[in-house]
Amino acid sequence: MALSVEKITFAYTRQGRPILQQFSARFEKDAITVLTGASGCGKSTLLYVMAGIYPGDAGFLREGTVTVDGQDPAQLPPPEKCAVIGMMFQNPELQFCMDTVENELIFCLENRCVPPEEIPARVDDALKFCGISPLRHRTLLSLSGGERQKVMLACTVALQSKWLLLDEPFANVDEQSAAQIAQKLRRLHEERQVGIVAVDHRLDHWLQVADTLCVMENGAITETAPMDHPPASDWLEERGIIVPHRPYRAPVSHREAGDTALSLQHVTVRLGGKPVLLDCSADFAAGQVHAILGESGCGKSTLFGAVTGLCKYAGTVTVAGVNAKKHRHLAPGTLGLVTQNPQDQFVFDTVYEEVYKSLLSKGEKVASAETERVLRESNLWRYRDLSPYMLSQGQQRRLGVTALLSYDCSVLLCDEPTYAQDRRNTVALMDGLTRQAGEKGVCLLFSTHDSELAESYADVIWHLEGGKLYAQS
């Protein structure tokens, strides 16, 4: 029983350069395989082709075949395809259709044409297997990133697919949730004989659960090794892979604190009647980088929402000396936000325009030159004529950060800026953000689940716990 790819050539445009060319691989069902490599090498594209999503939804498969246990998933009607192969996207919100956890599972099973009398038992089993029975009647919008990933996993368990493909399954979750999901995947593989292929830039969550590591470069698998005997750390880092317990850069001296650029005084936010932020107070200095750590669902995104006026709150938020509730008094460009879901930010038709339009105030000639420079630095120049929505999640995140860096903000908030990035793009993004703080006196706040990232780049590390912020001593 195997998932086999034979000499496929795939491109996103009819005449464009292939992302995968004459690509062949075979993944055995009796192993959990992790597919890793630098951003843009074709990992996610390969998953979508193997799942039968491409070329039906995007792109052109010029030649080659994909067979999953002897069947071509792209040729199967949806109910039969679900029985053969399932997929978890980087962002579970892109897969959810219903309002509550229970209704989402029921919807999945109805689309699978499961007899109505069997659905309640399948829902109960999936929720219990994933340890999320208490979430049954919760709305999906009220769940944390880790909880949403567990719900998405529950959907695949309920569908009883023979194979499961995962695209960066831990990108939006904290360390504890990632460890829990990894163990659930191991159980799913061992107890229910599900074949698993996962794409990831990080190896730490897979060391104890995966069997095989495959490294992709330029659209081809160049190295295969047992997960318990991976290639040397230096070799992996050179290929953009994030190796456990390795700093992103050598230690640097912390920047001097300027005047207070952002102040929170007794900020409280309640969602659904429950406090998420509770009497939260903190001051953030201009010219410094502040990292905010905390478990999934602790309120990091809510905190950014309060500062930008996207969430109602009690208390006072002051930005550049102005009460943030009086946003009309803030000078244009004072406050910038890169959201956790970059699709929410895009307003133009092409990648190029997303950056170019933000620079037009500097004149057309400067805007044109700067747009090319920043897109090349963020490895997005080759995609400049594409719609932002055709990019991968990681590429969309780089575009969101790149576009916002074009503005001269006094306070810049970045919600998980390195989400789904390889090591090289993580370093490039953070170097650009911290350079903005140092050279222009910007107050930069970024949330992350990556403690190594916080230690490497932040002047001040904050922990959000119990609705309050605590500065790490």
C-alpha cells in the first residue's frame, strides 16, 4: 500500500516555469513521512497534487500520474476521494464551513454520504479520539489555533480516510498543543493504519513520532533518512530547515529604550462573557523589539485587536501619546498590524501592487525601484504578477509583512510574523523588522510560539498568562 508519484510536471500557469518537473516519489503507508525543505521548493504544491486538489482547483499538470493505493484521487468523485485521502491545510479556517464543532463534523460526514444513522457514533468517536469532546458545542470562531487544528484532525478521523496529508500542521499552535497533536497523529497511524505525509519546516515536533525524513530541493527529493538519524544540523540549516535548539543568530546587544510609544492601562477584554485580557497594563518603548509569548488562546491576537480598535475593551490604550479610542486623531501610518491570517489584508489584484501602491506617496520612480527591491529580498519577485491569493500561506505572510514595512509606522504589531516560514525566510523577515525598529525608532511587538525566536530577536520578552502581561526577568 503506497502513495506513488510518477514523473509529474506541474506549473501554476500554462506557459510558466514548472514547480515540479519529472518528479517521482513513493511514500509507504507503514511510515509517517515528514517532507521538509526551503520555502518554494514545491512541498505544498506536491501535497495538493497528491490530494487530487490540483490541477482541478489551480495550475496545470502537464504530465505524470499520482496513484494512492492504486487509484488516482483526482479522478474520484468527492465522497470516494475522501475515503482514500484527506488533507489538513496550514490554516484550518480555510476548510471550515459550519458554525460549531459538531455541525462541522456532521457536515463532513454528510458530504461523505455516510448513512444518517451512523453519523452520531462517528462524531462521538472522532471527538473522543482527539480529546475534544468538551468542545462539541463551541463555535469555531471561539476556538484557539490549537483547538481548531484538533477539530480539523477530528474531521479527518471521522471521515476515516486511508491517507492523511498535512501542510504545516503546527504553524499556528503552541508547544503543548503541537505535542498533543503529534501524539494523536502517531495513534491514528498505529491504531487505524492511516498513512501520513506531512510538510514542515520544523523538525522538533516530529522527532518522537515520525519514521522517515525527506528533504526537497528545487522540486526534487535529494535526501531520505530515518527520523532518528537525520542529516547533520548544519547541512539541514543550509537548506532552510529549522533545527531544534539552534539560535537564529548570534547574540546582539539590546537596543536602548526610547520614549513610551504604546501604553496599556488596565485593559480588559471579554469575549462571550469570559475575560480574555484582565486588567492588563504594560508600557512598550520606541526603538525596541518586544516579543509576546503565550499558549494558543491566551489572548495574543485579542491584545493586538484591542490596540488597533478591532476588539472592544475597557481601560486605556495610548499610541504615540494619543488615546487609541480616538483613532481619528492618530496620524496616518502611526499604527500598523500584520494579522495572523494575511488574506484579510490584501486589497489589490497582484503581489506587485500590494507593495507598489503602499509606496506611491514617495513618487512613481521610487515606488517602482523599492517594490522590486523588497520583493526580491522577500523571495517574492517571481510571483509579482500573481494574485496574492495564489500564494502559499507562508508566502502570503511574507507579502503581508513586506507591504507593511513599506510604511513608516511608529508602532508595528505583527501577529505570528514567521508563521510557516523556513529558516532563511524567518531570519530575513525578522532582520527586516528589527532593522525597522533600530533605524527608524519603531516600537515593534510580535507574537510567537517560538521561544528561540524571541530569545534571538527581542529586547524585551513578555508572557501573556491569565489575561495579564509579565515581563521576563
